[in-house]
Amino acid sequence: MGKLIVQKYGGSSLADNVRIMSVAERIVTASVSGNQIVVVVSAMGNSTDDLLALASSISDNPNKRELDVLLSTGEMVSCSLVTMALNSLGHKAVSLTGAQAGIGTDSEYSQARILEIDPSRMLKEIEEEKIVVVTGFQGIAEDMEITTLGRGGSDTTAVALAASLKADICEIYTDVDGIYTADPRVVPEARILEEIGYEEMMEMASYGAKMHPRSIELAALYNIPIRVTSSFRDVRGTLIH
Ligand code: ASP
Ligand code: MG
């Protein structure tokens, strides 16, 4: 039987149209082996930084609510484009914002925490055999306000969705090959860890792929295995479990 897999792609993996097509091909490869795929995307390249710079160019002290509305658009761009790319490869897919995906948060703008997830819309789309593509890093508060989860928060979106959908695994695709024993730029003999425990991952200053700390806490809480690997190369990466 196929697996339910949550795949998260970071900004550098989605930096331009060529990268987006390559990510779409990777998603298709995973889905044709009978697996159901839910994709979580970050904003393209440095676009979150660009949006922040735009806000600063307008105001020294931008309103926090409006800043979250602005930053949430970065992930909407990549989410719709990845979905179009999947369609162009002949696959059924649908983009969902955090709110549409049922991601409920508290009201702390720019550092909201996920409180609950209503997976019913995602499950309906999965039932219709669509690949579901969800914006990372954002949700909706009880009063219908758009919130963001803090920089790097798409990792946490991915793990939270994996928990709520009871996924078999959460795969985090990035621009490095996994988690290293030491900083590979400084220590040439640094090597990729095949696996690492949740506790150790939370305690050690990890090298290579950086993960949003809350994502590891959630993974430990719900016992979700995470594979951190490259979207640029075919490597096994590191299993966090
Ligand atoms: N795009 C957001 C950021 O750059 C969230 C993320 O990438 O996870 O922080
Ligand atoms: Mg990012």
C-alpha cells in the first residue's frame, strides 16, 4: 500500500522557474509510486527578505497585522506556481493557503503558534486523488486574522500537517545534503549523520540543514520521523526520529 508523505521544500529549492519544475518532477516521482503527497512550500528564494525590505521602505514601524498579511503572500506565490507546474506535468493538484488547509493559530502576529488543524479540506482533496500543495509559515487565528509562524516556520507547518494527517513520514528538502557532525565549511572531514534522535537534535547545535526548533518539538511529541535531504541531489540525507 502507498504511503502518505508530507514533503516540504525550502526557498532555495524554489528559487526560480527551473527549480520549481524540478521540484514538481520530484513530487510526481514520489506520487506515481502509489503514495499520497502533501507538499508544503516556503516562499521563493529570498522573497520573504525582499517583502520585509519593501515594508521597511514604506514605514519604520509597520503594523504587525499588515506585516503578516504581506509576508503570507510569499508562500502563496510559490504554492500556486508549484501547483501549476504539477498540472503542466499532467497531474491533479490544488493549492491551499494556511487558512484553507485548516491551520488554526493563536493571535501572536509574526510568531504565532499552531493550536489546532482541521484536516477535512486536505482529506477531501486527497480523496479526489489530488496532490495537495499548502503554503508554509502561516495560519489563521480564531478571529480570521492571517498570522505567520516566525522565520523558518514552514518546517513547523510540515511537521504539524504530518501529525494531523497521520503521515508516514515528513521529508524536508533543502539545499544541503542533511545534518552534519560539524560545520562542513570549517571542518573538511565533517560527515552527514545517517540518523539522529529528536532529543539530540534539539540539544546539539546542528550543522548543515537548519530546522525551525518548534518543528523538532512537534515531531518528538507526535513521533513523526523526519528525513532531511537535498532537493538538488539524490542523497539519503539524515533521518531524525
Ligand atoms: N519564508 C519564510 C522565511 O523565509 C518561512 C520559511 O521559509 O520557512 O522565513
Ligand atoms: Mg525561507
